[in-house]
Amino acid sequence: MRNRNLLQKIEDGGQKTKRSGVPLRGTENRGWIYVISHPSSVIRLRGFTLIEIVITLAMASMVMVTSALLIQSGYRSWNRSYNNANGKSREGTIAAMTALGAVGRKSNRVEYYVYNVTGTTFTRALPVTNPDEVVLGDAVELRYWKDSLKAEYMNPAITATKYALFYLDHGQLKVDYGDYPPAAINAAGHRNTSNVKTVILAENVTYLRFSHTTKNMAGDGNGCVRMKMTITDPDTHESKTTIVASMMRNVWPQ
């Protein structure tokens, strides 16, 4: 045939049928139909152009990048929440708050002292101009009764049986527990290290200050000690500041 006619062989059960659905005369040969059609009647399948493929890939890349950013943001948020709930900084904060509160509730209001620390020397923190100033210090000594009330405690000379000294040592918040007497700080201004139990409450402490309001120039306070502590995470460099106060209700002798 002329014009390069296309010979198509279609098995359709012996019926004379053109692909477009229009009957066409042909030669039947026992179930096989030979259909001769012009090239203009052939259905051509149209593919994708290069520009369409590039646009599709670009859109898919944008979706993947957005999804990755969302997943990464969610992971960081979860990791931050987990560290806040279970990190060492939170553990240290809770330990410091618990220790100061527990000792403070048992302490004698007339037997506690705030100190300034220079090297290894502790000195009383005193008001400068007014007897009722807010005085800041680096350490605090609380004196308390470890046991419940006993008859011998009614002796005015027994103002406490234990002491707790809170102080900062090379980035660690420590507390020394010892028997009273003797006091936590000796006459030379140094810590008592005999029969003392030292506990590390918090690590990575970058700031620690104790404060109280005095009632006279001797530095005696009104029985409320405040602690401000900042802990910095060495991995994330995030800092958290905690402020806690402890009220001493016991007064002896009266």
C-alpha cells in the first residue's frame, strides 16, 4: 500500500472491527482480522517533556525538604523537653531546693549565718549602712535539730545539734553536714573538715548567691534565706536560673 500503510493484526474472535470502532472491510482468515489503516488514524501516546519532569522533581524536593525540617524541629523540641524533665541541671536544681528547704524548716532562726568567701576563707556578710539591709553572700550555715523534741533540748544553751553549710566549690554546689558544736567555720575562717559529710547537690553551677534581710549591724537575720543559682549545660550551653527561699520557724532560746 502507498504512504506506508500500517498493517495491524488483531485477534478479536473473528469480527471485522476497526480500532476506532468503525467497521472496515477486510479479509477474514479464521478469526484473524487484517486491518489496513492510514497512519493519520493511529493513536499516538504523548509523553512528558523535560521541563515537566524538572518541575515535578523540584516540587517533590521542596516537599521532602519541608518534611525533613518539620521532623528535625520536632526532634529538637522533644529532646529539649526530655532534657528539661530528666537532665542533670534539673536534677541538681531539685536536689538543691529539697536540701535547703528540708534543713531550713528544722533550723533555728537565731543560729544561721551568711558568709562571703575569698579563696578558702569565710567571713560574715554584714550590712554596710543600715541594720535592715538585704545582705548577699557566697555561702550559708544553717543550724538545726536533727531529732524530734527532747527534754534536754529545753536547755537554753542547746541552740542546735547539727549544722549544714551550703557553698560553691569549683562549679559544684556542696553541703557539709556536721555535728554542732563545733560550728561549720572555725575561728580562722576555714571550713571544719572533721567528722563532716559532704554531699554534691548540683554541678555546672556558674552562679550562686545567698541573701537575707538583716535586723542589726551584727548581721543577724529575720529567718528567711534566699538562694539564687544558675546552672549552665556544658553541651547545649543553655543556662537556667533558680530562685528559692527557706523560712526558719524555730526560735530558741526565746
